[in-house]
Amino acid sequence: MVVMDQVTFIPTVDQLTYTFGGAAAVMRVRPGTVLSLWTEDAYGGRITSRDDVASTALNTEDLNPQTGPFWIEGAEPGDTLAVHLVDLTPARTWGASTLIPFFGGLTSIPVSPTLQDPLPERTYVYDYDAGTHTVGFDAQASDFSVRLPANPMLGTVGVAPGRREVRTSLVPSDFGGNMDTPEMTAGATCYLRVNVEGALFSLGDGHYRQGEGESCGTAVEGAMHVTAIVDLVKGRGPAWPRLETDTHLMCIGSGRPLEEAWRASQVEMIGWLGELYGLDRLDAYQLLTQISQVPIANVVDTNYSAVTKIDKRLLPPAPAYDGLHAELRRTASSLGSIDY
Amino acid sequence: MVVMDQVTFIPTVDQLTYTFGGAAAVMRVRPGTVLSLWTEDAYGGRITSRDDVASTALNTEDLNPQTGPFWIEGAEPGDTLAVHLVDLTPARTWGASTLIPFFGGLTSIPVSPTLQDPLPERTYVYDYDAGTHTVGFDAQASDFSVRLPANPMLGTVGVAPGRREVRTSLVPSDFGGNMDTPEMTAGATCYLRVNVEGALFSLGDGHYRQGEGESCGTAVEGAMHVTAIVDLVKGRGPAWPRLETDTHLMCIGSGRPLEEAWRASQVEMIGWLGELYGLDRLDAYQLLTQISQVPIANVVDTNYSAVTKIDKRLLPPAPAYDGLHAELRRTASSLGSIDY
Amino acid sequence: MVVMDQVTFIPTVDQLTYTFGGAAAVMRVRPGTVLSLWTEDAYGGRITSRDDVASTALNTEDLNPQTGPFWIEGAEPGDTLAVHLVDLTPARTWGASTLIPFFGGLTSIPVSPTLQDPLPERTYVYDYDAGTHTVGFDAQASDFSVRLPANPMLGTVGVAPGRREVRTSLVPSDFGGNMDTPEMTAGATCYLRVNVEGALFSLGDGHYRQGEGESCGTAVEGAMHVTAIVDLVKGRGPAWPRLETDTHLMCIGSGRPLEEAWRASQVEMIGWLGELYGLDRLDAYQLLTQISQVPIANVVDTNYSAVTKIDKRLLPPAPAYDGLHAELRRTASSLGSIDY
Amino acid sequence: MVVMDQVTFIPTVDQLTYTFGGAAAVMRVRPGTVLSLWTEDAYGGRITSRDDVASTALNTEDLNPQTGPFWIEGAEPGDTLAVHLVDLTPARTWGASTLIPFFGGLTSIPVSPTLQDPLPERTYVYDYDAGTHTVGFDAQASDFSVRLPANPMLGTVGVAPGRREVRTSLVPSDFGGNMDTPEMTAGATCYLRVNVEGALFSLGDGHYRQGEGESCGTAVEGAMHVTAIVDLVKGRGPAWPRLETDTHLMCIGSGRPLEEAWRASQVEMIGWLGELYGLDRLDAYQLLTQISQVPIANVVDTNYSAVTKIDKRLLPPAPAYDGLHAELRRTASSLGSIDY
């Protein structure tokens, strides 16, 4: 990777995509390319004030727009796509979260309906202060206000699914997608199994901050500047998305009910522990029992997502994918300060 | 609470109990009493070496023995029992974890059976080193070994259920019980709704260490020295167990599927935010969406348990239960060093 | 069984019980005894008109009263209790069904709460006409009325649970209980595993009619005259309740989520097919795949219940439990006409 | 509909499709057209003897081939497509059912994995006897054999999904698809919401017989001759598939866990009762509680499917969709005897 490609892509509204699979690649890039991107928010930019309520402001066909897809040269089914998030910087001075009728974790939803009325709608606009790196919450029924640390993350990172499928960008699954985990933050490397030639990778759904579970269904949603490096490992494609940071290994399962998402993430991690430490599945199961962290990602999307997370510091060093994460970190450092 | 009662109770084998509700109180104590207790491990002490496999060594009628129940004077249905864990100290130099046929999160189980064969059995004995405060894991199919920090906790803290029920100590529910969360550690105060006169509180199931989810169904199980202070708040009994530490507020829901446990914990926390900050339920829902942590407790018990957790430092100070946790911490400090 | 015991028991209000396990036997009876019983409705008789709404009329501690428990002489853990329902006759000229806040299958419920408001309450009183054997439904928001065939059944038949537990009569589980299946009707024999000495069998929760699923949580609830014969098979206690009629074999699983109840009922039936036809579990699985009927029982109780049902006429004759059902049918016939 | 179009379409292997959405229409037909079709079995015809085991014989990319899609002229999003099944006749003298590793209702599956080994594989070939209209089951581990009545049905009937999605033909959802209900038989009319222009309707997955639940994941799978009439109702597209026979109304929900599929089917039926009888949702909820039948469709596919079913004879006559089903039945009768 002596010569790095650097690519900037800021999609126009017409270039935004709304699916994993099914959209033509916006460009072809080589493994090792540094992508400098911009992502629109999950509302398609249609929520700009407290008066914009979801049921009237949103275009339900155009939710969660993605930047991409990118055709990764040489990527073939069964390979591993690595996406290293170098930097995530809020691209607006505010983000928004909305209570949307019959959407969210504490309301009935169309696929599990009740006869109850929907919750009232409310839209919350959080100002983002780059200086303090905080977002501001203001209650609407009382005068409570509080500033919260910003924690920029991407709700959605994914590749085209297999089995000829095209899925909306609202879905998390084994191809990644709308996993909505606060772990998808700058400094993390996401490993995804390639399902179709070229991988057809895209990302979006910036959150300036999100709690685990994404209870009401929408985080502090905002447009984002994204710097990422894509890389390719031949073969070794994981069954479920994996995530690595300097300190942790993570696997992300998605499904319903929530315990099935958990099981998928756990078995994936047991496989990873086997790869890294030569443990058989029973020993890995036992070890995982004592060291697993399980920060839930979302309980609101079409599938729910659960993270199985291990603190690397508990275990002997064992570089995953031949040390690819560390290498990508070094490459990221070499980029110097990032300015949008 | 000028004069504190101090009580020591180390049950004989015959005094161990196996249910919440249905057992006679071992003693009556006043609110404010400091309890110095000993708890047997979840196996009833029957697993002592790698050769003791669960299917033959265990007495399935006598699992998860509890120390108690204690009759709390003045406790009436609807009240809040506060149990502050002052100290948890391993009472043996080893703990054990077992793969039990058709039990655990990554096997079929009797209430959700498949036609597949059970997993092989294995028993792992972890030595506990008090000096380094670590436990040692040794793989059985390869020569991998690692020492892990001990993190003593109680799997089970509960009161008698309502509706005339008696539940085994294997069950977590709204009365507490076998929640198996690593958050139940020294320094935490657990708030439980009183369901019957006297509350009939008991605890047990010491774990020297456990990961979130308790994947295989058994943590590093070990006998434990427990120092706890019990206290009583008249009325205000929560619908689901709450937990408070110096830094966090937590609510614990239990149920199946896992998302129902999560929902219960979330709605309980929304109620608590309302009590503390005067937020209406929609504002609390919105705020929780951005600040919630969700470390799963267990996905292996009769009910699954999920924790909704909030970092107090994100919010303005607002003492819960009139500052009871801080008061119990001060009382705990006044006890001086604890020696078993 | 030359000499049959015949026992009549009509409980006073004070003699009603509300749990499986935990209540003293109302009498001891020998296997083969004919019981002539009366059961109060699930409301404890507190709903008598459209103006009695559940939230104010009901005593939530005294729901679903049971008639019993009966101590069956000679019954030991592991045995099979057979309860043959000879006759079910409505004991009132009306039954009632209520929409209860936060209870039922199409509303959020306390163990899986949302932030939505409850549904409005409504109480429906169905007159029962013994001549036409019909019940009358009258809509409340329009003038629609229809008469429906009565189909008397018992929501609740059960024995004391094991593991020292006491469960409310609202719960269905492996001990039977509140399974709420329309299959529990006159002519059926229910087989239950005995968990404690004496079995401690009771029944109640008469429904003059119920659809599968019991959608809103309450059927056409009414007091019932019940004639039943109890009998005992030594050993051979099934893991889950079984039901036999002249035409069908059934197994009833209870749990959450609903697929787990289904799995339990299916594996139980695979075991039964093995007992009757010598099929190994894979052949029985295959055969069941092509002949299984799955009429859901309830999706509203603490556990959901699913029935796996097989039409005997599809298979060669193979008397279950040595032809006990046919024998009980003959005994029932010998009783002549039943008059309450 | 004085002049009827009649179309015959027998796909070549290359014309088979494997998705809902994403495939080009094989032809355009007008509402009212009689389609005479042939469908390949779900294995793509690759299982022909007991020696063909799934793990080696199948092409996992080419499962569940569909005949279609057909572009229905005039069909627009929001419309209702009616598919009346005139006749289903087995097109081979045998069908096959297979135990496939990690697939089925009583094994762990990839999206909810355990660490257990897979079940052994077995392939069962059922001969189909047109004279007796039966299929023959032969056990493999013992000498048990039995002939079962054939009950030809289609596992899969569907249209293109909305939201730009393409789904494999293995999935049941709100667009229909792989619902696998034994109710999808000759004489039934299926109503589906149109999601894209032209509807893009296809069908396949013939079963010579299937039990409710499709326990092991595969019915008696076989190629089928299908005669169907397609028709169009402008607007009024249902949220979930509906089914009508001379005697019953049905709604089919699909999702996970199974209770969510049930809820969807129930709320859909409540809406239908409202349309037909002017009942408000609470009255319809109450009435449904007493008359609902719930024969489970499948507990093995990517989504589970549940049927809510009502016997028309319990209610006053109220022709759905202006009597379309009866009209299609008359048209079907006018076709005379069907010969393939």
C-alpha cells in the first residue's frame, strides 16, 4: 500500500441510494483507498425544526439514504471487506430525533400491531456545539435541559446481500446494514463478508449520539463527514459482521427475537476466539461465558442487533486478520489532520 | 439509624432454601441491620473438581441455594426494600463453571427443545487467588491458559413474589431472584418492591466472575462471604428491580423473549427519570434513547434479564429515594475493614 | 374398577383456590372416582353486567378460582394422572367477556410494556340459551348481533408443579394450568405428569365458547357444572400435558415466545408417536411434518400455549396408555344421563 | 369478463425465478386471465431418490423456483391482486421430503445457532397414487408404512415487495411469498396488496401434502400443475395476505417471533370484520376472540406464518370484495374439466 488512492465523494440528492444491493456502483475503488465522504441524515434532510413532525415531513420511500455503493476491485463472494472508520465529524450544527407513530421500541409496530392508539409525535432538535463537542437536549413538557457529549457514529455500514436479494437500508442483517450500534465509531474497523462481486459497499445514517438500543427508533440524526479506508482480505468472510478497535473485538448479530441476534453474535465470537487462540468451541464457549460484554445495539429496526464484545486486554495478544486493524490505524495516522 | 443492628448468619446445609416465597424466615431483622452472611454456591457445593460433571454430581432439586429468607420488620406490600451490598469476598480458593446438558444459551433447552444431541459435558475449575484477585481459566482441548480479574457478584437477590406464588431460586422476575447481572456487586444498592408482609428477602449464587449474558449458564460459581445492609422505604415500590451505584442508575427487567425484558427495564427507567427530573414519559423516552446503556444480564435462565443503565454523570444530581444510597455508603464506610 | 366412587363437591367461596400447589387438598379420592363438580368463573363471579368493568369490579388477587385440589391416592411423582371430562354444562344463563386494560393479545402488557395508553374497557355479556345451546354476541358501537354455538370447555386443568413451586392459576406450564385451549372439552382425556405426592389436581375457568388464541384474554367466561373421572397410570408421566379424544391425539406446550410452546408440543408428540408406533425420532419428525395440526390455544396468558394435534384416523390403531381413554369413555357412558 | 384470456406457461429451467421482485416479467396478462401453469418443486428437481441428501444434492442458490412473474395489466401500488386457485394437480408420481442440516423447526438454525451438531440427514420419497389420491410414507429406522390422503397446496404465492426490495422466494412476508400454509389449496382465492406497477405475481413450491407448521422444513414437495385465475380490485390493498374459500375467511401474518405473525393476522382480520360488518375495532376484537381459528402455517421459514381463520357460517352473509370469490368460483366452474 505504498501509493494510496484518495477519493472524495459527496453525493447529490439524486445519487443517494436506499438499498443494499440493487443500486449501481457510484465508483470503483481499489483496496487501500481512502474515502472522504459525506452522508445525509436518515430523514433525507427533511426534519429541520421542532415543527417538522415525521408523519407529514418524511418521504417514507426515501428513508435512511446511503452514500455509495462502491465497487471494490477484486472483491469476490467469500472475501472479507474491511472498512476502517478514520474520522466521523458532524456536518451540521444540529441533529434531530423524532417520535414517529408506530415506530420505536416502546410502542406497538406494524409487524407486531396492537389496537392501541399511537404515541403523540414530537421532534427534538439538538444543537451540536463543535467546541465542546456536545449536543443539547431540551425537554418539551417541562423546562429540563442538559448537554450531552457528542459521540459520532454510523448507524449503517453494509455490503450487498447474497441470494440475489435487495434490502432496504433500514434493515440490519448478516450483510451489515442498519445495525445502529454506538460501537461503529471513529477508530473502528468493520469486517464484512463479501456476497457479490465488487462487494458494493455503502454507508450512512450518521448519529451525533445514540444510546444502546436506540429506544425510540431515532438517535440524534445528522449529516456526517466520513473518512474511511476500505481494504480487502481474500477469503475468510465472517458469517456475521465483526468490529475491531484498539481495545476490543466485537461481533454483531441481527435478528428477531433479540436472543437470536445474541446467539448469532456469540457463536460468531466463539469462532473468532477459535481462529485467534486455537480454542475448540466448548473451551471458547466457556471462556466467553466469563468475559463477554453484551451492549445491545438496537431493539427498533426490522431486525434487532446485539453486540458480543471482548476486551482484548483480558487475553494474550493475537492479531486478527494478520494485524490489519493496526495497519489501518497506522495508515490513518499518516493522513495527518482531517479537514472537511 | 443511630444504633445499628449487626447480625451474622451462616446457614447449615439444612437451613439453605431453594425458593422465593414458601420458606419460613430464618430470622427477623430491623431496617438498618448489617447482615454478615455466607452463601453456598449454585451447585450446593457438589462440584469440586473437573471430574464432577453436572449430570451426575448435581441434585437437580437442590440447585441455587439461598441464604435467608429474612423477615424485615415493618415491610408491607408496596414498600421498597433496599439491599446495599457492602462487601463480597470469595469464601473458597476456587470456583467452578460447568457445561450442563440442555442448559445454557447456545444449546437447545427443555422448554425450547430440538431433536439434537446435547453438547458434551465439561467442568472447569478456576482457582481463585486472593492476592492478585484473579481467577484462572485452563482450556481442556488445548493448552491455553489465562488469568482473569475476579469480579465478585451475586447472581440472586430477591424477595417473596406476590399473587401467593412460590418460585424456585432459579427464576428471575419482578421480585428479583436469579437475575445474574454482573452489576450486582459490592457498592451497589438494590431496590425491590415488597410483595408480602416482612418482604422475606434472601440472596445467594455468588459468582467470582461472570460475563454479560452468562452464555453457558454458569459463571465462576463459588461460595461467598456477603456483608449487606437492609433498609426500608415506605411505599414507592418499583415495578421491577432497580440498582444504584455511586455512578449509575439501573433497572432490571426479566422475561422472554429478551426484548420483553428490555422493554420492562426501559419503561421502569422512564418512570424513574420522571420521578427524579419531572420529565413526562415522552421526554424521558427521548432522553433515554440517547443515554441508555444496555448490558445484558442473562440469556440462560427461565426468564432472560436485561439491564437499562444510565451514567449519573450525564445528568444533574438528583438523589434517588432521598439519598438513601449515599447514606448506606456512609454507613458501610463506618463499618471499617471487614474480616470474615 | 367394578365399584366406582362418586363424589360431589361444590366449593363455597372460601373453598376456592387460586394456585397450583400451595393449597391444602379439599379431599382425597381414589383413582377411578367420578367427580361431580361446580366451578366459578374466572372473574370470581364479579362481572354480572355490561356495567361491571374489569378495572373496578375485579379483585386482582382472586382471579381464576379453582375447584380443588384433590389428593389422588397413590399418585407419586413421575406417574400419569388421567382426567377424563365426561360432561361440561353451563351453570348460568349468561357468560361474560371483558376488555381489561393492559391485558390481552392485541395490547401492550405489563411484562412487555409500551408507553401507549390502554384500550378502552368494555364488558360483553352473552346470554346462554340451553335449548339452542348458543350464546349471543351484541356489538356495542353498532347494532350487530349474532348467536354462536356454545362450546363448553375448561380453560384450566392442572396439578401441583414440581421444584417446590406454587404458581397462580393464571399460568399455563408443564403442570397444565391455564392452557386455555378449546380442545379441553367434554369427551377428552387429559394426561398430566404427577409432580408431588397426591398430584393435587384441580380445575376451573369454564368457557361457554372460546376461539383459538383467546385474543382479548377472556372467553365467554361462565360458571360450569363439571363431571370428570380421575384415574392414575403408574409411571410414564409425560413432560408436557397430553390430550386424547376419540378422534385425536394432542400435546400442549406452553412458553414464550410462542414458537417455544410449539416446539415443546411437537417434541412431546414425537415422543408419543415413538411410544405408539416404535418410530425413531427422525421418522416421527418426518411423519409429524406431514400430519400435524397446530391450533393455537392462547397468546394472552403468562405463557402462551400451542397444541400439536394428530387425527388418529390417519394412522393405524394404537391404543395410548393401554386403551385408557376408551375405557374411561365406556365408564362415562355407564353413568347414564347427567343432571345437575 | 365476457371474453376470458387463457394462457399456458410451462417454464424451462432457465425461465425459473428465485425472487419476489427483481425478475423480469415472463409475460403480461390482463385481469381475468386463466393461467395454466407448471411449477417445479422446491428442490429444483434435484431430489429424486432416498439417496439424494440435501447437503450434497441441492444448489443452495437455486432453491424454491417460482413460475412467473406475471405483469398484471393495470395493477398499481395499493390495488388488490386476487389469485384464485382453480386446480392443483400433482405433476409427478412422487414427492420428496428431506431433513436438511440446520434447517427446520426442531433443530438449531444459522440465524439462531447453537453449538450442537446437526441432525442426521434423511430423504423420504413419497409415491403419489393419483387413483387413491394418496401419498405413501415409509419409515427408515423401522418397517412402519402408512398412506396419507394427498392434499395438494402451494407453499408460495406472492407479488413483488415494496420499498425497492427483492426477496428470495424462501421468505414469507406482507407480499405473500413462502407462507407454507395448507390452506393455500384449490378453491381458495388469495388477495395480495400490489406494491409495484404490474404487481409481478408468481407462484410455486407445490406440496402434495403438508402438516401445519411444516415441522422439519419440507413438505411432500413435488412439481405441480396449477390452474389459476388472476383478477384485480382497484385500491383496497390489504396490509397482509388474505385468503377466502367458500367456507372461510383467512388472514396470514408472517414474522418472528411467532406471536408477531399471529398479531399481524389478527389485526388484519379485525380490519376485515370491520369492512364486512361495520364493527368498530373493539367489537371486532371481542367477536374474533370467540370465533377465531388459528392453524399455524410454518415455524421453519425466515419468517414464521400464522393464519387467523373464521368460519363464514358463524356470521351473516357479507360478500368480501363485492362477491369476487363467488364470481371466480363460477368462472372456474365454467372452465369444465381440467386436463394437463
